Amino acid sequence: MTTENYVNAIVKQLKCSRRKRKEIKQQLLSDIAAAIENGETAAAIMARMGSAKEAAAEFNQNLSQTEQKHFSRSRKIKAVSSIIIVLALLLLFLVYWFLPKSYPIGTSGAFDEKTVEQEVQKIIQLLDARDYPALRAASIPIMQKVLENEQQIEDVKENLSRDWGSFRSFGTMYMAEIKQRGQLMAYCEVTASYENTNVTYTLLFDKELRLAGLYMK
């Protein structure tokens, strides 16, 4: 295990605010780097500090009551927020999912498989970069409204995993064209691999390749 992975494992288990977790992470990385410069090996440092669970437990014991209360309150808020935003995104998804007809991508001539693939990758990269203005600009009006609440999106992402780590790769993309009430949409599902987790995205695009639906799990 690298020192960064070790620190991330500790930080994941801390019962405090996001700001405090970042502060502790930076301090740990700094202390470890200093110890290595002084001749101590990474293995010796991690052995001295104990397992990630043990180190996190020690930090949690020394956290202030304010931080502990903030963590408890934050978890309740995130749970409610996650349910709200997931339901909103799921509703958008279901509106287009229960469709009478679907076709292989490219059937209508309105979508090109390679172009859709590039747009899918672009949307996911914007999500990873937290570039919400660009995401809204690439979406239909109803999705723009959903994406206005950036913190709720962040809460949903954190609910999947507190620390995704660096992006690694995309899996196989499954695409189709779907049609309802005269509206033609491109549907895509893909799993993205990150350093610490995998996330499956379901995306919908209109004929102008504007984001019309988004679901993460």
C-alpha cells in the first residue's frame, strides 16, 4: 500500500467535516513526507502508526464535540439530499426509459456512435472536474435546473464513495436510440473505473447531443 492510499484509507473513516478531513489529510501527508526525508521508510511509518482503522480511531477520539456533531448532522442531511437528488435524476431517467421502441445506435441517422461516445466521455469528465457551468451549458433546460444544486450532486457522489481517486478507464459502452412521442434520444450506459471505486453512469441525449438525463450508481 502506498502512503497516499494509506492516508486516504484513514481519512475515509474520520467522523468530522469535509474541511477537517482535508486538513488532516494534508497534515498526514506532510508529516509522512518529512519522516521519509529524515530516513524513515514508508513501511516503518505505517507500522508505527498502525492500521488505517487504528489511526482513524485515534483521530476520532481526539476530535472536538463540534466536529462530531457536524459529522452527525451532515450525515442526516446527506441522506435526505441524496434521496431527493437520486429521485429527481431517476424520474428523468424513467420518463425516457419506459419507451415503446428502441433501436441500435445510428439507425435513424441522427446519431453517430463515435460522436455519442465522445460526448459521454466529455460529460463524465466535466462531472469529475466539477465544472457545473459547462455541464449546464451542455444540457437541456430541465437538466440545467437539476444541475443548479451543485452541492446535492456532490453529496450523491460522496454517498457512492467518499474518495473515488483518480480516473482510470471507461468500460464497454452500451448504446441505443429510443423514441417516444416523436422524441428521439440517444441512451448510453458505461462503467467508469476510478482508483478506489467503480461508477456506472446512465446518460440520455437529445438529437443536438444535449444532456437530457443522468443517473449514477
